[in-house]
Amino acid sequence: MGKGRVEAFSDGVIAIIITIMVLELKVPHGGGLQALLPLIPTLLSYLLSFVNVGIYWNNHHHMFQAVKHVRGGVLWANLHLLFWLSLMPFATGWMDENDFAMTPVMVYGFILLMCGFAYYILGRMLIRVHGADSDFAHTLGSDRKATFSVCFYVLAILLAGINPYISVGMYVIVTGIWLVPDRRFERMMK
């Protein structure tokens, strides 16, 4: 089965996720710049979530450039990833609405963790389709950034009980690490 519908569907869902997040931003009351000051935490949490969703979209796009074909398991694994990404607007809003309280920050981290786990499953399903000795499998290989991210997310979730702002800082660090695009598949395609 071709990969085009998976890519198109994923692009559409991700566009909707980003749209939902931006629609959650409330217009400030007042015409001066000072009216934006109370919205700074909201804008920063939106920015963090927007960048995270954008990173998944970017890496999904790069990975699917190397995909030759898909099967049903890949469709379900992709839907699993999209499910967790679709919870980002909820988690972002809850975290912001409650001034970065412990439980919303923990849930936000859990959703980030599950997005990473779902992306890992998607990669494994694609390796199963293409074969363990395929160029795709060799290109995906092991991923130190992903392992680091999982460890950091788990630690950040636990630390939210002590200080949620430390956890948010850790989420920002992981996001910063992923801002450098995953070039493995670009190199493979050359």
C-alpha cells in the first residue's frame, strides 16, 4: 500500500492540532504592549507545544521520505502517534490555566513521553515492513537523542512533584535538543 494517504492524513491532523492550540490563545484586554504581559506564560507554553508538534511533523516528514510502502500496522502506529499529539492542546491549556501546577505539568510530560514512545513504535513498524536489513532500518538505527529524551521526560515528570518549573525547564531542554532536525533520512536519500 502506498504511503501518500498516511502523509496527507498526518499533515492534516497536525495542522488541526496547531490550529486548536492557537485558537486557545485569548486576545488581551487593552491596546498597549502592557496588555501582553499577563499573557507571557500562555504564549511561552504555546510556543513550547507548537515547537514540539512542529518537531514531530518535521521528523515524520523526513522519515516518510525514506518509506517505500506501508501496511496496516503502520497505519495504526501512525494513528497512535497522532492520538498523543492531539492531546497537546489539552495539556498545554491545562498547564497554562493552572499556572504550571504539579499535576498538569506531570500530565504534559507524560504526553510528551507517550509521543516519543509512539514515534518509536512507528519507526519499529516501518522497519518490520521494510526488513531488518533494509536501508531504512540501518538509517533509523539506534537513537541516542530519543533515549536521552525518554530519560529526561521520566525524570522531569518525577521532579514536577518537587518543582513544576524545573520540569518545564527540562521539557524546554529536550525540545531544544530536537530543534536540530534529524538528518539521518536526508543523508540516506542522497
